Amino acid sequence: MERKKKKDLLGLKDLSGQEIEEIISWAEKMKENSKRGVEEQFLKGKCIALLFTKPSTRTQVSFEVAKALFLMTSRSPGWPTSA
């Protein structure tokens, strides 16, 4: 997938059909790599912000798991995080 710099994704309407297909294909490859025990390195060391508008333990845990799988760190404002 060709990387576009500084493109914010706010919804699927912002993507073309081809871009959506590329993302799905890329995700399938990542899933197969994960099953084979291959660590993805492209996000290693990147820091993500975890900002949730509503408290949700399940959502937070999902993001924490993804963060760990991709070897990233995170920051959050410390708001309550469970419903």
C-alpha cells in the first residue's frame, strides 16, 4: 500500500474503494504474520494517544493489546477508563 503522509482518517467516506481493499489486504497479511509469530516492526517505538470520549474497558483493552502487539507506547490524560 502506498503511504500517504499526514492523511487523517475520520471515516470510510474519506477513502476510495481501492484504498479500502488495500487496507483489508494489508490486514490479512498482518494476521497471517501474527499466526506465524512474525513481529511487525513498522510501528515499533511510536507513541499513540489514547483518548476516549466515553469510558469503555473493552475498548481500552483492545487498544492496549494492539499497542503491545505493535511494540508501541501510549499516553493518555488519565481520565476514568471503565464503564
